[in-house]
Amino acid sequence: MNDGSPRLDDDGDLIVVAVDEPVESHRARAFSSNAWEHTMQAVMWMGLGVNSMRRFSGWALAIATTVFAFVGYIFQQVIADFIKQQPQEAANSALKFLHAALKFLHDLSEQTWFLVTASFLVGFAAGFLVKWLLQKLDGSRAKQREALADERVALGTKMVKLGDDLDDLRSPIQQAGPEIRSCFATAKRLGLWVPDQRVFAMHPDRATLLVEDYLRQVGTLLKDGNFSSAKQYAKANSKHLFDEAYAEFNLSSTQALSF
């Protein structure tokens, strides 16, 4: 094998000598090249869609495939090192069998067709695993969204009923105060605008009209599943009406206490 050092011919001219690259480096490069090629093909296939989850799954597949390929390459080198260190004439029969099995696997891994097939199977297995994990994650998110939607509908139903019940009370703001505060606190937690504690400091009749309108309008939208419209109505219409009432009764923002 050439060592790569310069030499002179008979006429004294310099000869550049090419260095033979070890066969193992060729095989290692071939394995890495095949694995990366299949990885990038998977990324392109998975990235064709516009869905962000599909793009994420494509990159996750690429990373998983690369990791599996890298681990496989390291395992191949470990097997080769073990075969060199353990002679075939080992006394232990179990060690002999292990040596023969590992040598068979090592020789098989040096075949080009096996590298291509292994790369494809590794990519397929990684893709299946990533898809399964993403489905689990998406299923969990779907359940959370469903639970949140149910909570909003339940709140809307409660608000509409409370708004209707205010008509039957002699002093609605005082008598239904705890239920009103509870509805407002829940609505705020769900991301809706709600009036603050100043509503209980204004004239009871005016407060009753404002609270009743808020409960019925926002509650009906929530009950029908129109969360965006409910949020918009509360932030625009209801807030404007309550701000006008606060100014009319000289209730400054310094007196505002949130729920």
C-alpha cells in the first residue's frame, strides 16, 4: 500500500503518489451517504404539505433516521473491533457462537445491497415511530380542546340562566352577587373580558341591566359554540357600555378590582 510520500523517478523528477484509502472508510461513507439520502427524501416527502404538523413530522423523521443510522454505524464498528479481539479458537463455546454470529453480521453489513436495504428499513421504522408519537400528541391536544369547548358551553348555559333569573329577584346584584362573581371569574380565566368590581358600586338598577345584557349576550354566543364572537362582543360592546356607566357614576379606574 502506498504511504503517500513523494518519490523521484530515474531522471530525478518528482512523482506524486496517490494514497489508497482504506476499504472501511469507503464502506462507512457509503453507509452514511445512503442513510442521509433516504433521510432527505423522507424530509422532502413529509414537507410537501403546508400543515405545520406535517413539516414538523418530516424534520423529526429526518433526525430520528440520522440518529438510527449513526447508532448503526457505531454498532458496526464495535462488532468489527470485537471480532478482531476475540480469536475464533476461543475455548468457551458460547463465545465461539457469539463470535461466529457477529462475524456473519459484520460481513453482511459490508454488502452494498444490505446497506441500502438497512437504510430504507431504518427510515421506515423511524417514520412509523414518529408518526405514532405525533398521533398520540395530537390526540391529547384534541381532548384538551374538546374539554375547553365543553367548559365554554357550560359557562354560556350558566350565564344565560343566571341572566334570566335576575328578573325574578328583588335585589339581583346583591342576591346573585356570588353567582355573578363566579361567572365573571370563570369567563376571565377562559380569556374573555369581564367587568371589574366597580359594577357592584354603581346604582343597582343600572348594574342589573348591564350585567343582565352581558350574561345573556355573551352567554348565548358561548352556548352556541361561538367563542370568537363572544370574546369580541365582550371586549367591544360590553366594555364600552360598562365604561360609560363607570364614568357616569364617577367610578375611576383606581377603584377597579378585578375578579
